[in-house]
Amino acid sequence: YSGKSVMNFISEYIKKIKVKDVKRVPVVVQENTSVYDAIVTLFLEDTGTLFVMDEEGYLAGVVSRKDLLKIAIGNMDIHKVPVGIIMTRMPNIITVGPEDTVYQAAKKIVEHEVDALPVIIPVKKEGDTTSKYKIVGKITKTNITKIFVELGNY
Ligand code: ADP
């Protein structure tokens, strides 16, 4: 094989894998979950990013490790502060759909400098002008790294 065709192979391979093929189960909390409980969840579930849903179960926001650390080192009572007031909120969440490629997801992770993306499907409700989104999975840097390792195993 020439170098060019090897690169073509890799390029085609990573564009063939879809988000739905590698997505993982997201850890989700409610907007009124306390920062304290969110931190406990982070440890118990062995994850770095929590996805936050509203009362109806739709995507409301994202909370990262550093979001929680920032509050924990401040003067706020982490038992009282809900994640809903510290999270990064919709519509500012970077997302992917199940049919997107892993390559598109990796590009978004790099461009927006985040660790994880929620995998979402839009739900248009009667009378609503904007869509709401169900969280059906997550794509993380760990996912992408595993695919990279698999490529190395060829
Ligand atoms: P950390 O900085 O804790 O290592 P991230 O780099 O993922 O984790 O998060 C950096 C910031 O971006 C945090 O404020 C977080 O709320 C926000 N964030 C994380 N994931 C997303 C996302 N998918 N879309 C938008 N913002 C995000």
C-alpha cells in the first residue's frame, strides 16, 4: 500500500462509524439536584460530565468537573445550590445526533474544547415553536480514543 491509500482507508473508516454505533449511556441528573449530590454522582458513576434534564426529561444543560470544582471552592453551600444554576444551559450545548459520524463528533469536541457531547433526538411538541431534545446517549473523548486504539490494532 502507498501512504496515500492508507490515509484514504483511515479517512473512510472513521467517516463510516456512526455516533449510534459507539455512543454510551449518559449519566443524567435533574436541574434541582444539589451540587453536593452531583459530585457524589460523578464518583459513583465514574464519569466526568453530567447531563441535566428539565422536569419533562428534556435536555436542559451540561455540568462538567470544573463547573462543580468552581462552586466547591467558593463560599456557596453545595448542599443548597442546585446544578441548574451553575450548568451550561441550552441553547449553548454542543450536541450530535445518532446518525452523525464519529468524525463529526470528534471535530466538535476539538473545536469547542469540551470532553463530552450529548447524543440527542429532537421532539417537536404540539404548539411549540422550538424543538426539545431527548438525551439518548453520549460521545466522549474516551470513545474517540478507543477508536484510535482500534485503528492502531490493524
Ligand atoms: P472540564 O473543563 O471540567 O474538564 P469540559 O472541558 O467538558 O470539562 O467543560 C468545559 C466547560 O464547557 C464547562 O463549563 C462545561 O459546562 C461546558 N461544556 C461541557 N460539555 C459541553 C457541551 N457538550 N456543550 C456545551 N458546553 C459544554
